[in-house]
Amino acid sequence: MQREGLIYKSTGSWYVTRDEEGTFWNTRIKGKMKIDGAISSTNPIAVGDLVWFDVEDESIRTGMITEVKSRNNYMVRVSPHNKNQKHIIASNIDLALIVVTINEPRTSTGFIDRFLVTAEAYHIPSIIVVNKTDLLKPKHVSILKQWEDIYSRAGYEIYPVVAKEPATLAALMEKIQGKTTLFSGHSGVGKSTLINQLIPDINLRTNQVSGWSGKGQHTTTFAEMFDLGTSGRIIDTPGVKEFGIIDFDKQELSHYFPEMRVLLNDCKFNNCIHINEPGCAIIKAVQQEVISEERYISYVGILESIDEKWAP
């Protein structure tokens, strides 16, 4: 008997799949399987995928996945095991959320921008959540204000929160209602603590930031999806040290910076990559502080890191 299901957890070899009746099954991949719109990646099936599976043993709820339905979207990064391969983080996402901290541990704007650029490339709206704002010293408060200016000008919403204080989460909770939201960020930024507050009784394991290194420890091993009450879902992902982008074309990178995208037609040359070309509207906008210098520096850094062999 065949059933339709939604992938809630991926361990690499087994997939926790929820059927249309709300029952969870342990499923695995059939040797030869049809994947509509397949991309080359280290994981053929991702959390968020809609699948068809054959029931193997109904008494212990096991099944064999035979087909992955066409994805509305997906988000990828460089595989943690092979820098030349893609890894699908999750699919069928309504909102991409990056949890960051200014201190304990520090999140760089370069990391934030790589995440945002990837979400833009895959047509997924994204927001920034700044956690642990109760720990900010005066110098950190000025950084928060700077971030709010930089990213609001770029068109992004930024949510300062304290994960352990539910009163600070009201606006964020309203934002993610009714959506499938991907949560990402460094280890130690409080992602699991935040999800524990948004979904009471879920009891995700959390760890403290290491005192000597200022870095967090992994508490999430595999991507996993959780129901957000009766409306919406949260996809929790393992903490990452770096957000490696892959399969980007240098010529198109500026299209994924919203504040640059609106000015591209004003450049003198159609093939302008906004480094030292005459008549470049982007460079002019940076000089006039219409585009923040920090975002432009991130753009240049990402541009220089793009491996041409991945260009289309």
C-alpha cells in the first residue's frame, strides 16, 4: 500500500516521515528512486520533502520511499564532508531565519551575508534574529544599532530577542505563524533554547558556550522539523561554523543583494561586477552611503571566494 508523507527528520540512512493522517513512519530509500527536479547533492532527500512511500511493516511503521515530489524550493550549502558538493539543508521553505549573537559567541556579518545571499538565490524570504541581547555591553549595543541600520536599509527585518524571556519573542512568533521556517546559525547562539520557548515541551537539548573558546558545541546532529502548534513548522538544523556557498556565478552575485539589485540597470556596462568599472552605479551608491560599506565589503569577499568551475 502506498502513502504520501512529509519528511520530518533525516539521519542520512533513515527518514522520519509523517503521513496524511499524522502517523510517523521510519522510512528508507529504494535503490532506484524517481526524484522530480533532482539536483546533484550529498543527500537525495531532505527535511521538508513530500514523498511517496510503500508500507513495509505496518505493525512497526516502516516503509520504503519510492518517489520525491517536485520541490517548491530548497536551500543548499557546501557539504560539510566535501567542499565540492552541495548539501540540501531543507526544502519547501516559506521563511529562512538566521539566529546570530554579537557576543558569546560572535557572529560575523560575513556569515550573515552568506546566509542571506543563499536564501535570495533560492527565492526564500529571510529574517535575522539577534539573540542574547541581555548580555550586551555598551560597545555591543552600538554594534546592534549598526546592524539594524545596515540590514533594514538592505530590506531585511531584524528581531532583537532574549530566548529565555518569552515577552521578547511575541513579534517573532507572529512572524513565523503559519509558515515553514528554517532556523540556522552558529553553534552556541541559542537556537535550541529559542525553539524550546517557541514550542513549549519540545525539550531540545542545549549546551552552554565554552568559556575558554567562546564557541558553542553542537547539540543538533540532524535536521529535524517540529510542528508549531496548529499552524506552521520549524526546521531545526545543526549549528555551522561556516556557511559555504556553492554553484554561484560571479556575474549574478549582485542580484542577490536586494539593495544592489534595484540599481543594476544604472550601471554603464551590462557585465559590470562592481569592482573598478567606470560608471558603476553600485560603487557610486557605496560612496554616497546609499549602500552600506559593510555590505559591499561582504559582496567583494564572496565574489573573490566564488570558484569559477561552479559557474553555469
